[in-house]
Amino acid sequence: MDALPGFAIHHVGYACSSIAQEAKALTRLGYQGDGTGFEDPVQVIRGAFYSLGEHRIELLEPLADGGPLDGYLRDGVKLYHFGYTCTDFDAALDAMRQRAAVPVAAPVPAVAFDGREVCFFMLASGLLVELIDAGGLANPDQVHRIRR
């Protein structure tokens, strides 16, 4: 099967019970925060981005019990998703379905990306993939909102 056109790695998603605690470990490795954090009541998470060169990690903690991170945290899984920007979001959704990836939920606007839509897919291997709509941007990396 062909490579996924218009896809670019954006970040690795990391589940944690305390962003502050995990951020301390990342800063010891040279990562720097990309501004202030965010809260997304639709996805029931609080998050912050940390970067080292071109590598970006999204630290996420639950806003409340019963959210999407509970199972990962209960099972001790921290690294749990890869986020990709997509220049043609609808084509990307179709491409994932053609590859037998299962959508976890319908696309939703995400606070972390200035309301641009995201959609999560589960691969047969158990890996979770987040697609981020970067359509219309000259540089898809601009989708990441820098909070100062």
C-alpha cells in the first residue's frame, strides 16, 4: 500500500497523572514548554506541548474520572498516540478506513489546535493515531497553537 500523502508527524501523545511532574523530567532532557497549557472539556483532558528541536511531546492528564486516559493510566501505559497533520483531512479519514483503522469517535474540534478538527483511529496493533486537520495552511506545522 502507498504511503499516506499529506501526512506529517506532529507529536507523540503521552498520558500522565501530573503534567507538572512529567514536565520536570522532560526539561531535564532539554525539552522546553511551547507556551501555556490548555484544557479541552470535549475530550476531558488538560494538556501541554514540550519540544526539543523538531521533536514534540503532548503531555495529557485527565480533567475528570471516566475520561479517555483512564485505561492507559490504569494499565501503566504512558506513550499512547501519534499525532499527524493532514493537508486533506477528508482524504486522510478515508485513507485510514481503507487501511482497516477503526475510528474511535467522530471528528471533533480540538482546543489544542485552535478548533481545527481531530479524529482518533485505532490500528489493529492497538496503536492510537490522531489526525489533525491542517488543510489550507501553507506550513502544516502552523496547526500547533503556541500559547505564550
